[in-house]
Amino acid sequence: MKAVLTAFWRLAQAYLFYPVMVGLFIWLYVTGAHWIFGLAVIAAILILDPIWKRMAQNALRMFKKK
């Protein structure tokens, strides 16, 4: 049962991450928040999403080979 709950939790994280971030961007725009909060959301995306880490590692590996 624990494995099933873990799988559902990871699935929910994968499917809800970007919709929540886009919703946060829209909410910041509608409320007229300062631009630094939008920058904070972008930083959170870059830090929390592992895809960006993998892409940076591959880019660094590519530059080191040359």
C-alpha cells in the first residue's frame, strides 16, 4: 500500500507542478505584484524541477569535451 501511495504522490507532483507555477504567475499578474516575485517563481522552477538540473549537467559535459 505504501508503494501505491508513493506512486500517486509522485504522479501528483509531476502533473501539478507546472500548472501551479503558471497559476501563480497569473495570480501575481492579476494582483499587480512586484516583478521580484515573478523572478522568485522562475528561480523556484529552476531549483525544484530536476529536468533543468539534468540539462545543465549535459551542457557542462558537452563543453568540457571540447
